[in-house]
Amino acid sequence: MQPRHFISLLDISSSEFRRLINRAIELKKHRDPDYQPLKGQVLGMIFEKSSTRTRISFEAGMAHFGGNAIFLSPRDTQLGRGEPIEDSAKVISSMVDCIMLRTFNHETVTTFAKHASVPVINGLTDEQHPCQLLADMQTYFEYRGEIQGKTVTWIGDGNNMCHSYIHAATVLDFNLNIAAPHAYLPSKIIADAAGNRVRFFDDAIAAAKNADLIVTDVWASMGQEEEQKQRCLAFKDYQVNADIMKTAHQDAVFMHCLPAHRGEEVSAEVIDGSQSLIFAEAENRLHSQKALMEFLLCHQ
């Protein structure tokens, strides 16, 4: 039987997404040290991109569940020396029970999954970041309840996080307003597939009107440092600040996947303010990924 992979939010149904959210909330509330469903199992973690939250949350999650995690960087494997992805996938998956990849090219993960004999999890690619959306949606459900029919506003770069928000809008049925400079819009293919759930705005204030959740990310992601000055100019009118939050609903919340640059994509007043959920959101990477690993390894 083919293993179940988690490469994109589109790999799960609406009911499965909500099931994962509810399970993550339950695991967070009631941690039972004797509950070790992954005892004796091993997660292989392949990192071509560095990480704080992704590595700690997966490694701690496996430890909580009685399993083990192996950290692999390009320096530690033949992947870094040009071994075909297909060969690496077959070999590594013959020795572990699940694989998480955090890499640049999205095709690396899809190819790896195609040739792996165990579940493969997308820990981040340049195109998508579905694990972060599990945590974001868990956080919203915890603090504000059901998101169906609500309005989320994305302000800034149409990057991998923006793409996964588009997918989340499709699966969980909420409205997504996107404010981004024309040169930095998300993939047209990904956006078009979401239909009328996604709307584009030139003006960040207009996009934030009556929003229930405001989200942003850094203006220059990992690997784009050389574009920093150019991007700061392009995004100067796309900062999430007090004016943006005042335009949203009174009980709107703010999220950011971190790390953040205060004074650039978000003002310190907002990210450190009462509407910000960034630290609950960061912690929820642990709980949502525990729910995901349990889902992939115990319930198929």
C-alpha cells in the first residue's frame, strides 16, 4: 500500500484538516507521558535550509511520542554530493518510518515522496509551508473558533506562506485578501485554483478592512538577502502597523511565522501588542506536528 504523504494542504480534506486541528488542541491540553504511539519509530529529518521551530518541534514531538529523530544536513548525506533524489528516497525510507524534508525546490519533496516507501512530510519548500498553516489554524481555532466564512488578510510577499494560506482558504473555506506589490504576487496557478475565495488589493489598508486575521512574513526570505534593499523599497507601503489593525475587526488577531523584523514587515507595536498571537502560534508547531505524525503513522 502506498504511504500517505503531507506535501501540501491540498493532500488533506476539510474534515481531516479540522480533525488535525482538534487533535492538536487536545494533545496540547492533555499531555500523557505514558502515551507513546511512536515508540521504536524513527523520523528522518533532512534539512537543506536551516531552522529553529521546524527542527525543535519535530524532534521534541517524536521524543514525546516515544520515538527518535535523526537530523541530516546536506553535509551529512550523499544528497549534498549529488546522489539522485530517487536513490536517496529509496535508501533512507528503507531505514526510517517517516521522513521530513525542509528544502528549496518543491520538486525535491514531490520526487522524494514518489520514490519513498514511508510517509514524507514537507517541512518547507520555496513554494509551500503547509506545516506552519496547521499551527496557524490551530491557533485561530483556539482563540477565535471556526474560521469558515471569515476573512484573512495577507500583507506582503506572495511567498510560500502566502501559497499555503491560499490552500488553507480552499480547504477550510475562508476568504483571503492579498495585498502585495505587482512584482511579488503569488503564483497565478495557485491563486486561480482557489477561485473567488482569493481577492487581490493594491492597498494594504483596503485589504485589511473587516479582516478577522492579519498575517505577514519577512520581506526577504532565506536565500533572498541580496534583494533586501530592493524589497524594502517595494514593500514600504505594506507594513502591518496600528493603522492596519484598526481597519480590521476589533477582535482581529495578528500572526507571523517568525523570525520577524520589527520595523520592517510589522511594527513593534503590533507584533508585541495584545492582538498578536505569535508565540502561541510558534508553540503550536509542536502540537500540530504531533497530531500530523500520529495521523500519518497510526491511523492509515
